[in-house]
Amino acid sequence: VAERFPVKDTSIEPGDIVSISNQVAPNNDSLRASAYLEKSQRQYDAKAVGVVSTQPGIELGKEEFKNQSTRPVGIAGRVPVKATNENGAIKPGDYLTTSSIPGYAMKATRSGYTIGRALDSFDSRQGTVMMFLDIGYHQADWQIDLSDSSYNDSLQGTGSSSPNSFIVNQNGSGDILKLQQNESDRFLVRNDGTVQILAQPNDEDPDSPLLVIKSKDSEVFKINLRGDIETQGVIRVKNNSFAGSIETNENGEAEIKFDYHLGTGKPSVQLSIEDENRELILAKLSKFLKDEEGNYLGFLAKAFDAHDGKPATSTILHYIVIAKGADYGTSSSTPALIVVPEENSASTTPVEIIIIENPSAEAPPDPVAVEIAEVKEAPATTTEEFVESTTTPESVSVEEPIIVP
């Protein structure tokens, strides 16, 4: 079955796939007006309406557009169609769509608009294949191509072939995926691949989950509404400039430079010591490295012998850095508190020492965290408090101990 339609391109011939153009042909009867048809111009053309028939059994519209050049366009049944193998060899049953060659069909390998199904085989650069006309949108294995204009419907259907997959191929400029609830965005995958979760929970409990990842029904990762993170496993920091180990130089110093600045918020740095040759080693964060804008670029750490204050050379410092928000700072008026072992104690449990420098009004000092390599634990009944000398920051000097019973 074919119907006559007006064309401007007189080279259009039987077998050509034709699409709706943007020009309307003049007609005395406005109710029977029709756009001119033209050869299809691109792959998966959504405006394709049929194929120019060779010998139609039934032909409609002969009396219309008498003053126009027309072509009989097949609208149902079998029809020979020009074809190309630019998208692979064609086999009986394959869905056919428009190709990049004007007027030619090719094998459809993804979701998109198709014009029919092949009735025989074809594998040449150009030729003709018999096709059953069946114009519409074909959804292949849940693959949807979101070009500028070819798909405007809602997502429906069920994948049936094997293997099943769901592919969204965004050829336009909009979002790749947008999930909404009552026209409000809830989940977005942007055109550049970035992801946003836009939650509006009814539950006001800040401990309620925002994102939960499970493995075999067991929670392995969770973020709550407050932004707290829970993880079943450990956190591995791959960037050695933020979590790593470094050996001190001949001055007992080690400089760590970040791979990129951490902004103007003062980061938190935790230090631990590895030294098998000395009894008691202390370490301190000497200073932060910053650029002219106040962005943190790294830090300088020092290690020294707690007994004589000499630099601890070739000592391994382990460090981990936690970034803070913009303009975050620290301040404290608490004097240094050192817990030391009693000489007669038999315990060999390591003791941690924390030194906090006294701040100045002009420039608050950096926090210091130190750890003993291996010493004896102080008895539970004795705590000795010392105040660190602010005039000799390179070593630890103490005043007379204050015995706290």
C-alpha cells in the first residue's frame, strides 16, 4: 500500500527512504496539506515516514498535488529499500533504520527510530534489501539514545534479549539521567558524569541514613543526614602526601609537601614515631607551609631525643593529614601535660605524650602530637606534670615536677 506525497528533489526514486522536510507544499484543500518529503539525512532519523514504492498494489492520493512532483510512498507491507552495511551485515529479522547515506537503510544496533525489519540477508556497501515496513521506536536491550530530538517519551518497556543491559547514551547537551518525585529533582547524573543526590527526607532525625551501601545484606558504608560516615572496613589513603612515612634528615627534620593546597583551613596532622635504636623519641609539627593567599601547602616536622634534646636523625615519622574547612584555626591556653614512667615500674606498655604549645596573641601556634617509641608505663597513682619551655622550642626542658597524688 502506498500514498502519493509531494517532493522537491526530483532525484528521489524507488527504494529511497524519505523523511518529512520543513517546507509545506501548497494545496487548495487546507485539510489535506502536506509537507514536502526529502531523502533521509542521518542515522536513526525520527522524521522518516516510509520508502518510495516500486510497484504498489494499492496507490492512494493520485488526485492530490496535481501541480506538484509526487512519489508513491509505501506505508504498509513489503517494499525493496536501498541499504548499506555501514553498521554491519543485515540478517532476516534485523531492525532497519536510516543511515548516514541519504535515502539508505542500515542495521539498527541500539534503541532509536526504525523503519522496518529485514526479510532477507544483505552485506554490501550499497544495494537493495527486501523489508517489511514497520515504522516506530525500537528499544533494544534497554539502550536509549538521548539525542536532541529523537526521544521525548517516558522510559517504559522490558529488556528481552540476552544479555540484558540498560544503557543511556546522551548525544545532546542535557542531563544523562534525572530522577524526580513530583517534578522535584532527587537524583541527577550530569552531562559531564558528575552525580548529585538531592534528598528531602521527612525524617528530621540527623542519624537517619542518606546513603547506604550493602554487601550481602550487610551495611558496609553509610552516610547519615548530618554527614557522618560509617564504614565496615578501613580507609586507605593512596596519596602519600597526605598519609605516609618519611625519614628525618641530619637535623632531625622532615618536610612534607602536599600534592595540592588544602585551602585556608588549618589541617589536623597526626604524627607517630618508628625508631628501634632510641629509648624515648619525641616529634613535633614545627610549622605549616603556606602560600601568599594563606593556602596550606605542607608542613615541617622535627624529631628529637627526649632526654638530651638532640635531633633524632634517621627516624621514621608516620603522618596522616585531615583537611578542615576554610579559615579554620586553633587556639588553646592549656599548658603542656607530659605523663612519664617511674623508673622502678615493671610495666613495658608504651605511653603516649601530648605536648600543647602555649599560644601567643599574635600568632596561635600549631598543635603538636608526639609518641614514645617504647617506654615503661607510669604507676596509676603518680602523674608528673611539666610545663614546656617556650624559649627553647628545639628541645624539651622542664621545671621542677609537681607531684599529683
